[in-house]
Amino acid sequence: MNPILINIIFSLIALMPASDMRAVHAGFFHKTMENGTADSVSGEIYIAFPSRTYIHISDPIEQIMVLTSDRMMIYYPKSKKGFDYLDGSPLSTSWLMALGKGTIGDILKDYEIERISSSNRGDTSISVWQPKENKKKRKLQIRVFEYDNLLRKLVFTNDNDTLATNYYDDYVEIAEDFYFPTKIESINNSNGEQYRETIRFDNPEALVRPPAKIIDFHFPPDAKVKTYE
């Protein structure tokens, strides 16, 4: 299973959260649909700022995933097997802060993606963005749909072909001026095939500090661990 939400939105630079919130916890149900085949997993997730995610999958197979800025650990408690990936792939939890605070536009600017137009459709504001380096070619574009200052939809296009569409719904305020989307859906189109991913979150809550098991996770001494660099 891919890291929760990492495929939903691109990796962003780390931002410290407002007030004293240092983590978010929620139950989740994650479903994918590809070529008529559906798969699903469920469990709980902790997203700790600025760059740590802990995922405990309880169904269908118990599994623990810990993701940091330079490491991914996967552990199967029943078989006591572990996999340790030291690939240095970037991970940031700042996408959640940008999402919850309604600052997606500011983050796009940090990545030299500029706004080229903006308009309103009823109560929804729509802005179109593209990388500065593609200004002449005007191929890749991102359409951002916002309502009540919160992101509702992202549409990625290339030469007017829709590559992916992401939806963010059912926001819940879990901290002062911080809203958590309890439903996220992504539809990706590639080579005439469609991949759909839906995530639902239950009872999201803001935490002053994540539990020790999140920060101090390590493989048990009797685990059989394979390491990949």
C-alpha cells in the first residue's frame, strides 16, 4: 500500500502547525479501484509534524508503516517480518497544514508554480496555475477550486487532457481555524485506464503531542528485518 495521501497531493516543504497542535489522529478506510478490481484496507493513522506518519492497518492483514523524511519501515506483527527502506525519499506532512489552513496557493508559489488566471463561479473561486518553466509551452496546468477558503478540488491537465482530479469534502474543524477533510477522492487517468482512490477518515482529532509509539517506533528484537538502501 502506498503511503496514505502521498499520492493525493504532491510533497511539500515542511511547515510548523499553528498553536500547540503537533499531530493529527484518525481512523481511516482506504479503497482503490483499478480495471474493475477493488481493494480496501482500514486502520488508524497518526500524522505528526513536520515529517512523520504512522499507519496501523488492522484489516485485512495487520501491518505497521512508519514514514519519515529518509526512511520507510514496514512491519507485520504476526509473522514478525520487517522491511526497512533507507532510500531518502522526501516526505512532508505540510500538505495537511496547507489543506487545513486554506493556504494551498502560497505553497504552489513556493514551488514556482504561478497563478495565471482566477475567476468565480457562484460561491466557488477557481484559479489556474502552471509551472513557470512551462510558461511558453503551457502544457501542465493545475486548476484549484475553493469554497469557504478551503480546497474542494484539484484538476491536473496536460494539453487539455485531464490527468487526475482530486476531491476534498466533509471538512471538520479539529483545532482553531484548522479543518480536516474526512473524505478525499482521487481519479487518475493513464493510457486510457482509470485508477480511483477514496479515503474516509473517522473521528479526526488534533493532538498536543503524538504517542510515544509513534515517535519511538522500532522493530522488535526478534523481528526478521530486511534492509534496502
